Amino acid sequence: MAILLREGLEAFLVIMAILAVLNKTNLPHRKKFVHAGWISSILVGFVLWFASGKMLSVGFAKIELLEGLISITAVVMLLYIGFWLHGKANAEAWKNYVSELVKSAAGNG
């Protein structure tokens, strides 16, 4: 339960940071996309939760295979993100990168 609370708080803080950037860059009309994103992620989470319950009822041998595949996928994602973030370690470069992304995304609609 503590992990769920921590992860929920972390997601909340990220969403608030994105909304603050949108306010700071005078793009408040883009907030609807942020809200649509977190609402859809909750809905997809519930769908996947029910789907995983169905998948896990097939037997213990397949549960271990599924657990292994999910673990390998998580490790690959974490390594990729870790190396990507390490490349963006300079705070000023990171600020410029995020600023350019926001301006580019806002310009593209």
C-alpha cells in the first residue's frame, strides 16, 4: 500500500509540474490534453488489471513465464530511461531541452 501511495504521489507531482509549465509558457488551453492523458491512463490501468486477472488464471507455469517477461521489459525500460537521463544530466541543458520540447509541441498542436 505504501508503494501505491508513493507512486500515486509521484505521478501527481509530475502532472502538477507539467500543468505549471503550461501555465508558465502561456499555454493553459493545452491542459485538456494533460487531463485526458491521466484519465485515460487510469481507465487503461483498470482494463489491464482485469485482463491480467484473466491471464493469471491459466496456470502457475504460465504465471512464472508472464512474470519473467514483465520483469525483463521493466529492466529494459529502466536501463533505457536511466541512460537517457544520464545524458541530460546538465541542469541548464535539461531546462533548454524541455523548453524546446514544450515550444515544439505547442507549435505542432
